[in-house]
Amino acid sequence: MMKLSAMLAGCGLALLATTGSAAGLELGDRAPTLKIKEWVKGASFDLERVRGQKVVALEFWATWCAPCITHIPHLTELQAKHKKDLVVVGVTAEDPANSLEAVRKFVDGQGRKMGYTVAFDDGTATQKAYMDAMGMEHLPSAYIIDRSGRLVWAGYPDNEMDRALERALAGTLDVEQVKRRFKARQGIDAAMAKEDWPAALKRIDEYLRSAKLSADERVPLDWLRFECLARNSASASEANRVGAAVVGADQLLERLDSYAWQMLTDEAYGGRFNSLALAAAKRANELAGGRNASVLDTLARAHFAAGQVERAIELARQAIDTAEGPEKEFYRQSLAEYQAASHKGG
């Protein structure tokens, strides 16, 4: 069974996508207009109206994207913290699993937990203007627009985004440095898309040597090293070493949850990293305080993969109890799977 975050285009693990700037949009350019069919939550606005006054943070998301849902409380915190200087907008588009009706229902169910503006795309016009134009293929996908209306940052919404946002708010973000990092990462992803693992590893190492990264900023790059090594069966022991270091160092529960789910469900890994996945899921659950439904669901899957079916059933029930809205049905399906395995084993 695919998790919500694994449906459709995939969700949450790619630091950047692989296609480059298909429509010529680059960091430093004037941000494209937001073309919105319906403002589901919050007041409508256009970028020109807030230019010179506010920074804008866009996040493209979907109701089926588990890391997107996990990130909602943090976006709410950012909006509350910078309410005078920042507009946070969650933009979502129609797809087979993400109708306008489903989005309305989901947003209503979130209540105060989704304390920022939510918009439903005009077809996929806004998504194309940002994600497609920048070569970004995965959700969640985030963008920062500074007070002058320039697009100054793009990537996965993590600690790096938070730092960039603080600098954009202070007017100290070095856009040229961000652009250099973005292009370097595009090169890494391009090599990975071609499954040229030696070339990707070389690019990662070159980037790590040239870029001045903090320990936290290194974590996503080290995870890419793990991915390259893990997809080469001859490097399984080295992959485990690198992966264990990443899991031990990462402080972002959304990433840990995604790491674990990928190791558990991606056929390329062939179940070779289930123990590491269990460690990542446990750490994510500790950081979440046992109160995040997506993380509980991943932890249940990790215990199931380890043959601990009764523990998986227990955690799946906790995920259902913690979840809200359409998430519950997905977790019920997981529970049914574990219960069927338990009965068969018994």
C-alpha cells in the first residue's frame, strides 16, 4: 500500500527536482503572478499589493501529501511569529486525489492549526509558473518572495528555508549565494535522475567541499549520499554507516519520517535498510512526542516490516486516533492490513 506522501508525483524527499529551469525562471527574477481559482482560507491578495511591505512564503502542497500535512503546524507558527511582515500561502492544485471539495473539507477540519492563507490553483497555472518553471517536481515545495517582489529562495521546506526566511525578513539574504547552491543541487539531482550514482556522489562531494554549510545544512546532502550508496548493492555497508549518521544528526521530524517511509517502501532498497528505517521512525516519533499521525503510521509500518505485527497494530490504532479528516481512512487501511497478517500468522 502506498502512503499518501508516495502517491502521484511523489512527496517530500527531493531537495530539488531534476529538470532545471524549464521556463527560464531563476532566483532573483520577479516572482510570477498568483493565479488562483479560490481563496479557501484567508483574504485574497496579489503580490503587487504587498510589494514593499511584506515577504511572501509560498508552499505547494496537497491533501494526500503526508509531509505537507506534518509541516502545517510549523507554517502556522511562522505566520503567527511574523504576522506584521510575512504572508504564508499554501497553494494546492486539482489532481485525481485533491479536489477543491476535498481541500475545503480538509482545511475546515484543520481549524486553527492551519493558521495561514490557503489557495486553490487556477488549474495548475500557479504550480506551472513556480514548480515547473524552476524544475521542482516534489511536494511540499517552497518559495520565498522578498519585499521587492523577487523570488529569492526555492527548495524543500526545512531548516534551511527557515534560515533563508529570517534573512529575507531582515533584508540580509544573499541571493547570489542561494542561486549558486540551487544550481549545484540541480546538478546533483540531474545525475541521480540518470541513476549515475558515481557522478552524483562526485557532485555531492564537490559541493560539500566548496559550500560553507553548517552541520544542519549538511544533513540533506548526506542523505543524498546515502541514497546513491544504497542504490548500489555493493555499497550497502557504507550506506548503512552514512544513513545511521544522518538519522542520528537530523532534528527535523518531517525529514526523518520521509527517510523511514522511503526505506520501507522503495523497491530499490529491497528491504535492506528496514532496521535503519525503524531507527529513523522511532526518532521522528520522539521528536513528535507521539502526537503526529503520519509519523505514528510510519513507525507502525517499520515495526510491521520487522515482524512485530502486534506492535504495528497498536501504533496504527494510535495513528487513527490522532489523525483528522481523510487521513483516518488511509490509516484504517493500514490497520486492516496488519490485522489480516496477524490473523493469518495466528
